[in-house]
Amino acid sequence: MRNMELAGLARTLSHDHGMTITVSGDQSFCSADGAKINIARMPETALGKQLMCGLIFHETGHANHTTGDKPPGLLGHMTNVIEDIRVEALTMVSRPGTRYDLEKVATYYAEKHPFNPQNSEQALLGLVMALGRGHYLKQTRLLEQVESCKVFLSLTLGMAKADKVESLLSSQLPQLQSTRDSIDLAESLLSLIQRDELMTDQPQDEGPQKQTNSSSNASDSPQELTAESEQETQECSLQETEEADTGTGYCTKDGTNIEDFGDLQGFLIDELDQLSNQTSPEEKDLLPEYPAIAKAVPSEQPFDTSAALVSSARMRARLPLLLQSIRNLPTGCGTHGRKLDLRKVHRIAFGNPNIFQKKAPVTATNTAVVILLDSSGSMFSAPQGTPLYKIANQSAFALHHCLYGLPGISATSIAFAGQSDDTPALQLLCDFKQKPRGQMFDITPRGETPTDQALWHARTALLHQPEPRKLIMVLTDGYPDNPSKTLAATMRCRKDGIEIAAIGIQTDAVQEFWEQYQVIHDVNELPKAIFETLSISLTHHIR
């Protein structure tokens, strides 16, 4: 899996983990509920894949096991460090393969941000993170940070309390069952160490005396935060930005923002964005995307399929021939090869060495097809009386209906249009192996024409299909939002062995982007256009 490109890896992990994982744009981000993750486009590197996997597995743990919001202030940041440890442990149990990636990103984090605490708050957070991850999660690289944090705490609070922090973590971390348990443990740690002592920014000059005093206080019962310190914490949390909710920083007692140790999500996002920023815009246009897609809601209005079904029937007889490709199929046995035919091994006893499978190229119908339906606002136009989108919708349905059920052919249909607040640019109309219905294709046009995003998604979907021949059929009026990006996506598809054929709806503008094209003025012209378009490349696959 780690050998996949980012777009393919995003698709695999998205399906595997039940999350929306995309690769697009210039910024990486995670949604507040952890259900959506976007990775900025960047060149394929081992580091980029490692960071991406670590971020996804980390957020998967939160999405599956974290409930509710964290408290404000220092208590919230302590809770965040503990909850990260708890949910990653659960993720490793349910998915053992994630342990490798989570350990790698934790090690990378420790190497990039070695602990050098400047105050007791940092030292406490750093100690909790290092001990929890180092001992409990076996991310041993972080254990190197334990000593510096304990030394700082011992100088300000005494070694006894530093040891009690370690003892409390060792006993409680394996017992955590919920987010509420993580909050309780964070409260216990802060209660263990008096808040007024924790606010000391630098070690005291009288280290031994301080240690003696702290040791004597260690036997006292844990003290809750005073009303005054609680008020100051709340006032401080109000000064924090929205970023504080994801752990990017917190306030000390005097209102100073300081670095938050342990914000793995923020760190990984920053690192991914840095990798992305090292790539020029021109280079990014050539990098594969995996944009967001949502399942379209079928229309409740009647959809006249009569003309489409007639066209579908006219295409059904000839399409299998036009969608044939070369497959290497077993044809017999020989004296050498890479794979034994277990049914023929007995021949050895009779002196016959022909026990290895032989394969020869055989012509067969074995093609995966993605139908891309333009549903942009320009499809409302009706230069010859009938709106373009009605012709396009019926043509897409007719084509998919024809392909469905043909042996050796799998097809999916995707509509592309302008993105809105609650609807992504791409909508899945009918998936592979799903039976098409007319209402699925009754799409109302809207917005812009993100043809490049549709091509990128189609490319990734086809590369995950087993069929050797891969084909994209574009039904459009031929005017994408970004012509240069559309051409870049087209070039990459061709490089990967994917054909693109276009059907221009009452326009020949499609010829500016694709060599294989035909123009139709109504759905009745679709069969002839499809036959002529596919005939162009037939000899390339069958020789």
C-alpha cells in the first residue's frame, strides 16, 4: 500500500476507514469532527506518504473513540495529550498495521521538536507525552525527552512530585476507557501539582530548598484549582484563537501563548503543507488529485427514458466488440514457466515435463468505463430549442444502461458541476456494478465546470479497477473552467494508459481537449457517435 501514489492511497484509506480523505489544493486540513481529511497536492515522496498515513490513522482514532469537546485552558491541552495516547492505543489494537506508521511519525515529531521546556507547564505536558507514548505506546524515541522534563519539574516542584506524575500515568493509562477518563486523569495530574507552583516560569535559584518544600507538600491531599486561578484560566482561554481548539497553543497564567507539546495533528498538517509549498503551481497542475465526491440524491420527478432506452438497445449489439482488449489467458502447459498447473503435476510420474501453465494473448471484452456528465450552469443553454443538459442526461443514462450487464464491462457515472457549501463538485450517479435508473441521471445544472477534477477522480477510480482496458467518456458542452488544468489531467490519463473519448453536446469545442470526439444534437445520434468514437482506438488494442 505504501507504494501507491498519494491520490490512490487516499482512495484506498478512505474506503478502508470510512472517512472522506481527499488530495487537492494547497492546504491540508482536518474537519472538526475528524470525518474529513484533505492532503495538499505534493510530489510523491516516502516522507509525504508516511506523514499522510500517520495523520489519517491518528484522526481515525479520534473519530472512532473520542466523544465530546475538551475543556478549555491547560486542562484541555493536558486532556488532548492523554486522549491522543488512548485513542492511538485502541487503533493499534483494532488495526495492528497502524503501529508502524504511528511510531514513525511520533519519532519524526520528536526529532523535529526535541523537548526543551521553558516553564513548568511545558515540562509537565512534555513529561506526560514522553512517558505515555514511550512506555505505553512503545514509541521509544520519545523516552529521550523524559529526563529533561523531569529535571525541570524537580527543580521547581521537587523530585517527589515528578515521580508521582510518572507513577500516576503508569497506573492509570492502561485503565482509560473513555474521553471522560482522559479528562479525569488530566484533572488528577493538575491537582497533584499545586497550580500556583506550576505557574513558575523559570527554576528557582534555591533548588534544594524548593525540592524540600515540595516534598513536604506531596503528602498533602490533592488540591483543586482555586476560584481565582479558574477565573484566570477561563479569561486566558477567551484570548485564544480558534486554532487553540486543535491544540496549537495555550496561555500561561500571565496570558502568554506558548508552544503546545504534543499537538501531533497540527504538526503533521504543517509538515505536509511545507512539502506542498516546495512545489511550483505549474508542477502541481500535473500532480494527481483525488477530489471529494458525494452520492447524488435521485430525483423524485418523472424522467422520460423512452428515447434513451431505444438508443441503448441500438448500441448493445456492437459495443462489446468495440470494448474488447487483450488478455493473457491460460491456453495449455509447457516444460517451463512461473506457475505450476497443479492438475498436471501427476505427469512427472510418467516422464511428462509439461506441467507449467502457458498463457497466450486472447481477445476478450474486459473494459472499465467512467462516464463523466457535465452538469454545469452552461448546460442550461438551448441553442437549438432543447436544453443541453436534457440531451446530456439522457445520453449518459442510455450509455450506462447499455453497458450495464454486458459481460466483461464495468461502468460508473459521475456528474461534475460547481461546488456549493454542502455539495462537492462531483456527484456519484451510479457506481460500478450498480443497476442504473433514470432518476439517478435527472441532474439539474449548477455553477461552474470543474472538468479537471472529474478527470482526476475518474483516473484514480479506473486505476483501482482490474480490467486491463480503461476508458473515460466525457459528455459536455466543451468549456471547462480551467483549460490548462484540464489538458494536464488529460495528459496524465494518457500517460497511465487511460483512453478519453468525448461527446460534444451540440458543440465541437471538445476537439480542443480530446482527439477522440463526436458531436450529437439529440440522444438519437448517440449510438452512431459512440461507435465512431470508439472505432478510432479499436485497432490500438486488438492487433
